[in-house]
Amino acid sequence: MGLALAFESSCDETGVALVENGRRVIAAPLFSQIAMHRPYGGIVPEYASRAHLEKFTPLLSEILTAHNLKPGDLDYVAVTTRPGLIGALLVGYQSARACARFFKAPLIGVHHLEAHLAAVRLSGHETPFPALGLMLSGGNSAIYELKKPGDIRVMGDTLDDAAGEALDKAAQILGLGYPGGPRIEERAEAFALSRGITPGHENNLDSENIFPVILKSLRRDKVEFSFSGIKTALLRAYESAAEKNIDALAFFYQERIVEHITRNLSHALEIAGKKPVIAAGGVLANKRLRRSLEGICRKFGVQLLIPEFRYCTDNAAMVAAAAQLYFENNLKSPYSDVQSGNAFLSA
């Protein structure tokens, strides 16, 4: 079966979840720190760690009040151990460790990015091994080969910044606030509406795009992401514009980022062969990106799996979904200790 209590605290979301079989979410209270960090335009690590300290107890109490759990009831306790803010990770790890001792259950450490990719299991899908994993978040932009449970290898990573960070920084440049992804998408949609652009036909305006194609000369046998240059291009375009059309800047900036991501996915499918694609991470909440990925996967004739919107951003239920892969396959997780690095290890 696999009844699990899971903890997530890698960055600015404090989450606890009670999950059955790594698939059915029984309870998943979550505290978001967005409002706390908004005045600073990004995450303040010390504030994040302090908030985790304050919120884990009431979130855990919410679950234990509603569900009369006793020692022996849990099959395991799951917790994110890497990558992330080291102070924040330690708060979640110690909370999970205490629960594992009380409930007399084994503790399974989980890689945060592996958890994002496993989140599709919360929406009624199984992880189709072998597969490709596209990870897009505030700190990561990469494509992985998912060989089998506990065996994930990097195909291509970012040379500098991540897609989520590029969207947040763009929103800051344009004065749209934090978090940036939703704000950029809103203004891009407003521009599309003003021009009568229907979803799926955005590329018809590519000739009008003032921003350079990202890594235009990237070879078809390579997978690499880069977002630092496009941020600089946006800053220069904004500062030099006599009349600042924020909606247009947001639209064309987003188009370049989407094109770059989908081009890399195409390269990965050509290199690794036709495999199902799991796309995960907070950036996948972007509807424009989802449409583009769906188009690429239709072209290659492969299945595309994306978690529900509520499971795209950080949450504890996805941690249980990943831990269940180790539990049901009788594998020992290689992520038993807390670290800030994001390297994948084989079980």
C-alpha cells in the first residue's frame, strides 16, 4: 500500500501531506511565503527558514487532528533533502526525522527535482520508464533521461540562469511585481487579445520579435539552455524605448523563451529517440508553454504528461509520489542526507 507523511521545505513553500500509495492525496496543507518575499523581489533565505520553523507545527497539527494516526500506521515518512536553501531544507528534514521516530517508520529522502517529475502520479498517471523529463522552475532548466526508478541522468542543463528566474527578473525590469511568471503571462495574453491572436497562432508574429533567438547556432545534437542574454536584451529594449509598451515586451519576451525550450525538447527527442515526455516545475503553469510542448509532442508522436496546475509548484504530495517509487521497488534512496547540490545519484 504505502501510507506516507511527506514534508517539503526546499525554498519558499512549507508543505506537509498525507498520501496513500504515492498517488492518492488525503491531505496536503500548504503555506506559501510569496507575500512575505514580495517586497524584496525574490526569496530571502533567512526569512524562508524562519517561516518553515513557524509553519510546520500548525500544518502537521492540521493533518493529525483530522486523521488519528498512531505509531505503526505509516509505511514511511518522506522529505526533500536536496537541492534548495540549506537552512530551509534542514528545518523540513528535522521535522520529518522527528515524525519518523515517533511513528516508527523509515525516513526516505527525496531529490526535489525527482519529486516534480513524479508529480504526474498524483493525477492518475504512472511514470513511463524510460522517458524524458523536462524540468523548468525558478532554479532549474534541464532535460533528463529517466531510465528506471532511481536512475535519472542529465541530458542538458542551463549554462547560466533558469527559465523561472528569467521570468521573475523580466517582471522586475518591467515593474510588474513578484512572482514574475504569472505577471508576464497576463501581460502577454493582453497583447495577444489586443492583436486578435488566437491561441496556437502566436508564432505568426515572429518576424516582429525584437529579441534575438536564444542560442540560435545550437547544434541539433546538443541540449543547452541559456537565459541571461535574453534578460539583458529586455533591459536594453525597455530602457531605450521612447514609449514603453509593456504588453508587447512581455509577449515577445515570452515567445523567445517558449521557442528556446521547445527547440531543446525537439533536440532531446531526436537524440534519445521517441520517448514519453514528463514536463514539470512551476514554469509549466504557463499556458502558452504548455500549448507549445503539446505541439512538439504531437509532431513526434509521443505522450506528454504534465502535473495538474496545483502540483506544478512546490508541494509535499509530490515528495510522497517520488518516495513511493523507492518504497514499492524496494530501493534505498541515495538522498538520505541534506545537501544544496542538485546532482542526481543512482539508487
